Amino acid sequence: MRDLEELKARVREFVAERDWDRFHSPKNLAMALSVEASELVELFQWLTEEESAKLDDVQRGRVSEELADVLWFLVRLSDRLDIDLLQAAARKLAANAQKYPADQVRGQAKKYSDY
Amino acid sequence: MRDLEELKARVREFVAERDWDRFHSPKNLAMALSVEASELVELFQWLTEEESAKLDDVQRGRVSEELADVLWFLVRLSDRLDIDLLQAAARKLAANAQKYPADQVRGQAKKYSDY
Amino acid sequence: MRDLEELKARVREFVAERDWDRFHSPKNLAMALSVEASELVELFQWLTEEESAKLDDVQRGRVSEELADVLWFLVRLSDRLDIDLLQAAARKLAANAQKYPADQVRGQAKKYSDY
Amino acid sequence: MRDLEELKARVREFVAERDWDRFHSPKNLAMALSVEASELVELFQWLTEEESAKLDDVQRGRVSEELADVLWFLVRLSDRLDIDLLQAAARKLAANAQKYPADQVRGQAKKYSDY
């Protein structure tokens, strides 16, 4: 897999072959994305923060799968709405750099709790 | 923004400048990712599926921001765990092609409701 | 089951018998609650709104189980933090009555999209 | 507020006065419930587990509000589907007592990670 563009094209093809476009309203895709995000959370919910940083291979494999599922729906939804993910990310980074000036928020969680 | 690699590097730099690594256990990042996914869902929750496919510019802008936030934490978490997102996506696509053979699941939502 | 108080006591006993208190920090319980909420969402994600209002017995049984799981963690977390759920609900109803005056928001989704 | 029955009746009245039934398909209510659950998670995401057990009054007030919001939609959705929450909870407790025998799962998180 070369890049997000290739992934977008392959997901689109995968969906078309199964005639699943009919289920893929942006509303439904947003729901599905959040469900996948929660499956990721489920893997961490009873681990301590320390344990979450020292996953064994089985756990890492499962996390990897859930990350892939989230990316799948993220790419699918952005394709459906014709939104360029990398461009959106660049804009957000610039906005956040202004919202959270490095010298003011340094090491403070509270200041970015709403982030 | 060229690609996911550049985004990963820029997010890493953004976090380092603010000394936010201390908050970024995989457990916390998974939580934050799911919170951003829900902020995306919130934009769609009272819309019909039809309305969700015809967003105005303001709505599209907000969706775009939330997609960027999800991608931000997705990239951050995968960096923290040293997981290659595109490789994980490629593996998942291959697994799903086997799990949901196009000729058997065509147009059936139920068959992939657990997906 | 008579009321929330009885449920709270029985959940507490259930947890104590299994020595699961150690995992039940408020942080972890909030995560678990959101995961259960997403398992509920998963049951509806590919249904139309109309279909979601006409569940068959199997679907209704599964929804019922997920609602019970959400309630379980809601009761558990409120017990852990010594918060009275019904009192909190009464306060919120009063606050919302002020925030969303019936004669002004009547039939308007947008006005309560942030609710 | 006496009990869940009274809350159910008052939520129903609140919704009717605002003509919001039209937005309350089970699908939409499940989405809204999960969004509220994530607003709860957001309050905890950058706290350590220890900090999450020692909330100050402001934090406790916000948690209390989010718990109320989750309960609001839980009661609303169960009313919409005519599901008795306490009965569902009693059934689930009985099922879990069988699924997780106290003497076998004592103190083990993994065994109930899928719970």
C-alpha cells in the first residue's frame, strides 16, 4: 500500500464489488467509525497506562487491526464527502499551533483537555 | 502535507514542543481518538441519512475538522506503538476480502454488521 | 429488581465477589461505559431509522442486553463516585427546561444538536 | 425524582412539549447516548487512574451532568422500545453470574475483557 490515495481507491473498489454503497451514508459511516474506535478502546480499558505501553505481540496485532478498521472508515467517509484528509490535517495543525502556543501550554494537560 | 509520514513527523514535533508526551500513553490516546470519533458522530446524530449526504459548507467544514482530529490521534497512536498504518490497512483489506467474498455478501448488510 | 438502589447493591456485591474493584477506577469505568454504548450503536449502524423502530425479537433482545450493560456501568460509576443518579437527572431536567424553552425550540433539531 | 418510572414520564413529557419525537428514532437515540458517554470519557482522558478517583467539586459536578445525560438517553431509548431497564439489568446480572463464576475469575481482568 503506497499511500492514502491508493487505500481510498482500493476501499472504494471493495465496497463497489459488494454493492455496499447503499449502506454508506455519511451518517452510517460516522457511526461505524466510532464503533471501531470503541473496539480499540476496549483493548485498553482494563490495562494500566504502563501496561498499555508494553503490549505483547498478540495485543499489538489486535490493536493494529482496530487501527486499520478506523482508518478504513476514515478514508471511506472522507471519500464519500470529497474531503482531503491530509489537507484537513494540515489546516488543523496550523489552527492548533495558534490555539495552543507551545510556550504557554507546555506540560499542561488541562489547557488541552477540550482538544 | 505530502503523506502520512510527514504528518506523523509533524504531530510528533507538535507534541514534543508542548511536552505532552507525558499524557500520551496508548490507553489515553485510544480514549482521545474515540472522543474525537464521537464529536464526528454528534454532527450527524439528528440528521437523516439523506441530509448527511447533502451537507452545506459550514457542516462540511466541521466534519472536515473532526476527521482531522481523528486522523491526528490515529497517526499519533500508531507512531507511539510503532505500527505502520498503511501496512495494517493492506493486511485488513486482504483479510476482509476472504471474510466477505463479494459473490456471497453482495448487497447484504447483516453479513457485515459485525465488521 | 426493585429499583436503582437494589441494582447498585447487587452490582457492588457482584464486583466484590470477583475482586474486580481493583480495575474499577472511574477512568476505566467511563471507558467501559462508552464501549458498551458503542456496542449498542453497532446494532443500529446499518439499519435505516425506520428499521430501527421495527426491531424483531432477536434484535430487541440484543438491544435489551446492551442497555443493561450501559446501565450496569452507569450505576457502578455513580456508586464509585457517590453520585445520586436520579438527583443528577432531576437537576439536568431543570437546567434543560431553562436552556431549551419549549416555545422557542419546538420541532427544531439544530437548537439542541449540542445537547 | 422518585424512581426510573418517574424519570421516564418526565423525559417523555419534556420531549413531547418540544415536538422532538420526530428526531428520536432508536437509531438516533443510540447515537446520542454514545456521544454523551464520550463526553463523560473526555473528562477522564488525561487524568491518571488515581486522579480520576480524587475529583474536585468542579470535576465531580461535570461528571454528574454527563452521567445524567447518559441516563436521560438510556431511559428515553428504553421507553421508545418498551424495554424495562431494571428487568433487563436483572437478567444480565444472572447471565453474568454464570458466565463469570466468582471462584474462577477472581481478580482476573482478562477473563472479563470482553464483558
